Amino acid sequence: MNSDAAAAAFASWKFEPGLVAGLLLAAILYARGWQRLQSRAPHRFPPWRLGCFLGGIVTIFFALTSPLDAFANFLLSIHMVQHLLLTMVAPPLLLLGAPWLPILLGLPRRLTADVLGPFLTWAPLRAAAAFLTHPVTAWLLFAISNVAWHTPPLYELALHSTGWHRVEHGFFLGTALLFWWNVILPWPTHQTRPRWIVIPYLLLADFQNTALAAFFSFYDRVLYPTYAAAPRVTDLNALSDQAAAGAIMWVPGSIAFLIPCGFIAVQFLSRKKTPPPPPPRRAAASGILFAFLISKFKSALPRLPLTKLRRPLQFALLLLAALVVWDGFTGPQVSAMNAAGVLPWTHWRGLTVLALVFAGNLFCLSCPFMLVRDTARRIFGSRQLPWPHFLRNKWLPVALIAIYLWAYEGFSLWDRPWATAALIVGYFAAATLIDGLFKGASFCKYVCPIGQFHFVQSLASPSEIRIREPDVCRTCRTFDCIKGNATRRGCELQLFQPKKSGNMDCTFCLDCVSACPHDNVALQRTLPASDLWNPAPRSSIGRWESRPDLAALVLVLTFGAFANAAGMITPIQSLAPALGLSHLAFTTLFIAISLVFLPLSTTFAAASLTRPHERTRASVLRTLAAYAISLAPLGFGMWLAHFVFHLLTASHTPIPVFQRLFGLEPDWTVASWAWPGLLGIELLFLDAGFLLTLYAAWRIAKNRSPRPLRAALPWAALAAALYVAGTWIIFQPMQMRGTLTP
């Protein structure tokens, strides 16, 4: 470390008279006006508004006059902190103070009435203000300013010119105020647009921020010559400093965008529904067309002829499974050249999780094991045994999923086509034996790891099989939906539709739909994850808090999502040789930490911190089981990000494999269809899962605690830690499994 340069930087507080005077004047005027308003309208201007505004003033003062400004000439990472203070911290604080009226009232009355009054009511000025604060304009100005001032020519210009440096900071602060104006809507601004628009507004800004951060983090050359030539005041070289700057922009920047996203989502989803205001006349035609298209989309899903498609889909997947097994045993034992190495691990997993997002648990609906199960029943006859009582829980599939995640990485199942084929054959044999010997859908409900994965992830799906009209079910006396009838069997998973909630244990087999004589059961739209905070008992499942086995299932799949993806990135893979461990030994240690130690320690800590705020002071285990379910959307977001990455980067791989299978000359040089925006898609899925988890934890806490924010805070902190870990994983170089690319 260059101690002389560091000491000089630490001592370099810059008290520019103009800046200090301007900030001090703004603080005095606001405080004077706030004092007047606080006496007249204390509910509009409580003390926290004064604190926010003064906090924004102090943030600007610290960013521009403290040693940060001096260190910014030596370290890009410190300069990035300065920029974040000016764009992510100070502007929201200033706007939360609702500064418009307090500053006007803080000025002399004659100045306000005679000079500023006519000017502020001037029509061209009001039109210009409306244009600048419009969401599209504000977003574009913010994004363009952020990107433009980080281009090397402008950035170097600001570094070498004090005047241009001030202009840069003015652009950052000014455009950020316009951007955050639409998020905060400082009083007395009126809300003229639907509030939900702010969510994509923030997410798109997060994508812009993330793309720029990724460029800083992974670019292999120093972008700004000034930092390459500057004396090193830390142990970081210029390239490492640049990567650190990208990380600073990425993590705190994303959190700054996602936190208000979560608050707005809670606000939007929790409010009572009110009739929307009539659209403007000139937009009436487009509004009618948009409403028509939305209504058609919403009504399309229930009308799909899924009951007629079910058997054809099962036969198609059965034939595909047979092809994969045959090629796995007889084809080349290179995963990228074999159907067993390409289709199950890359395309089947990616397509099924996408189906969960848009429609629901479609894989279980079209599962080929169903055909084998029905055949086995004909062979074994109707004398079947009841499933053992001590196994009527999720502990067996929890263990099987943990073993699978360990074996997948430890024995490189993805790279052994014959092992994949053997696994599929074993799956068919297990389904045949278990459902042939035992009553009901025992394999699906109590054993199948694939089914358990889809049960948990479909908790965040937008569709659910449920009743249309409760009154129809109240008058029903046959209960065909669960008992069946002479022509149709009922629900073998014992999910009684009038008391069913959510998608847990539902295989989308549609037997209840076909059996209902009143046509009162259908595949319908639902609010994603809404069952997570439903405190009522569910048919065949009960309450979440009374099912530690379900909590364990959610936790092993949530933490497993991060562990499965982390096992494929370079930093984690390099740990095995660094620790002197074999691949299998390191995998065993890694899986034990990821799926046992971390879930148990973090969730028991969170439940212990939440328990004092509970109304009933339930046990720590029951508190854990009630809240752990809220992590399911975050785990689903990570699975989505990971599987979609492999699906799109390996989108081309089936082409040469099928060419080989059909006797054609395979073209192994076919390029991937992935596009540069893939990183943004991954982050979108992870962001959505994070926000949904935060909302679910808050809603659960609202049902169970008089202080929901305090009760949900430990789980929000755990979700935030997992989110940061997931984002870090997404940014790392990942092994391109299932392709010929190393």
C-alpha cells in the first residue's frame, strides 16, 4: 500500500464554499418550511420526513467533500461508491422528504408570491416538468446518463477536469432525482398511472445497471488509463479494482432497485380492489383492444383440451424416454453426442420449469410413468396394500433428492449417458413396483423426487386445479371428484377439491376434472404463491406449520438450487484441489454443508428471532415450518435462472444428436441460439423469486404476528443472503455441460 498517497487522501476534505453554502441553504429552507407545515399538517410532515431530507443533504456533502472524492482519483471502486451515493441514496432520501412545499414555505413570502409564483404556474414550465418526469423520459435520461458518463472518453474527461467532474455529478444527481420521482411520488404529486408500472420501470433499470456492472466485472482490460497509471493505495491492481467496482455497482445497485419493487408489490397486492378510472378518450380504442386481448389470454388456459391431450402426451414422452434409454446404452458415451446426455439434463429440465412458470405442473400431467403405473395395476390386480403409515410424509423424497444432488455432482451423472439410461430404467421399475403393490398414487405422493420438485415449484405457478363455484360443491352428495364413479376414478392423492388449496401433491392428472358430474372443477388462474400465506388447513396436507417434513422438502430444494448451480462454477470447482480433496470427497463435504448445515443453522436462527414476535409463541420448529415455505419462490427463481441458462446455451445440441440417430451426417459445429440478453433473463427470474419470497414472508408474518415487519425481517435477511449468493453465481463462468464447449 502506498501509505503517503493514502494518508494524503484521508486528510483531503474539500470544503467548497459554493457547494457547502448551497447545501446549508437548502437544509435551512426545508427545516423552516417543514416546521410550519408540521404544525398545520403533522400527518403529512412527520419528523421522519425532516430526517430523510437532511440525510440526503448529508449524503451529498459526504460524497462530494469527504476523502471519497480524493480516493476516486486512485480507485475506480471508490469512485463507484461516490456515484451510488449520488444516484441511489441521496435522491430517494431527498424525495422522501417531500421537499416541494417545505422549501417554498421556507423562502420569504414576498419572493414566493411575487417572483416564483407566476413563474411556477407558467404553462410552458409545467409542460416541461411533466415531460421530464414522465416515466419514459426519466428512465431514458437516467440510463443514458449512467452509461454515457461511464464510457472511457467522458469518464477520463471528468477525471482530468474539475469543471467536467462537477457536470458529471450534476447529471448523476439530476437524472436520479427525475428517475426516483416516479418511484416515490413525493407529496403533493398525484398518481396518474397504475402503480404496478413502477415494477417493470425499476426492473428495467436494474437490467441496465446489471449489464454495466457485468461489463466492469468481466472485461479483461483496464477501461480507464488513469487508474492503470495511478499509484496503488491498496493491494488491488487496476483490473481487480475494476472488477470490485462492478461488484459494488451490481449488488448494492440491484438491492436499491429491488427493495422499492418489493414495497410497491406489497402495496399493490394488498390494497382493496377499486374500479379503475375511465381511460382517456383518445386511448379508448387501444384500451379496449388491450382489455380484449388480456381477457382472451386469461380464458384460454381453462379451455385447453388437456384431458384429451393427456394420453397422447404420455405416449410421446414414453417413446422419447425409450429413445433416450436406447441411445444411452448403445450410443457414444460423450454427453454432448448422446440423447441421454442432451435431452434429460438440459432440454427436459429447462422446458418443464418454463412450463411451471406459464401454465403449471404440465410434466406430471404428461408423465410417462403414469402409463407404466396403470399397466402395473392391471398386472397385479385390484388387491393392493396400503402405503406404510410411517412413510406417509416427505422424509423419504427429501433423502432421495439430497442423494440425487450429491450423486449428480459426485459421479458426474450428466456426463455418463449409460448412467442416465440406467436411472430412467430404474425410475420406471420403481414406479411399476410401488404403484403395482400399493394403493393410490403412492409413488407420486410419497416417493417420486421429480414429482416433489414439481409440487414445490408449482406453488409459485399461475394456475391451479380447483372448484369454480363453492355453492355447487355444498349441494353435492356423491363427491365423485375424490371417490370417483363407474366411469372415472377420483383423486388418488386424496385432495378433496372443496378443501384443497394450492398445488402441493397435485399431479394435474385431471381425474377430478373428468369425474365431477357438475363440471365444477377446472384448471384455473391463481395468484402465484398465494397458498404460501394461507393459514387454513388444506385437504390431505394440513397447515404448513404442522408439517416439518414439507419444510424440509422446501429447504432441500431451495438450498439445493443454489448448491447445484454453484457446483458448476469455476470458483467452487477450484476449491477441491486447493483443499487437497478428491472430487467425490469435496462434493460430499459441499453437499453436506449446503443441504444440511446451512439450511438448519440459518432457518433455526431465523425462527428463533421470529418466535418472540408470534401471537401464540409456537415452538421454534413450528415457526420454522410456517415460514420456511416462503423460500420456495426464491428457490424456484434460482432453478429457473440455472436451467434456462443451460437450455438456451445448449439450444443447438439436439440437432446433431438427432442427425446421428437418423443416420445423417451430424454437424457438430451448429451454433448456440443464445443471445446477449440471457444474463438479464436469468436475473429477472431470480429477482422475481426474491420479491415473491419477501412478499410471502411478510404475508405469513401478518397472519401470525402483531408486528409483522419484525417477524418477517429474519426471513427477509436470509432471502437477501441467498439472493446475493445467487446473483454472484450467475455472474461466474459456468461449466457448459451437455455441449462440446469446455
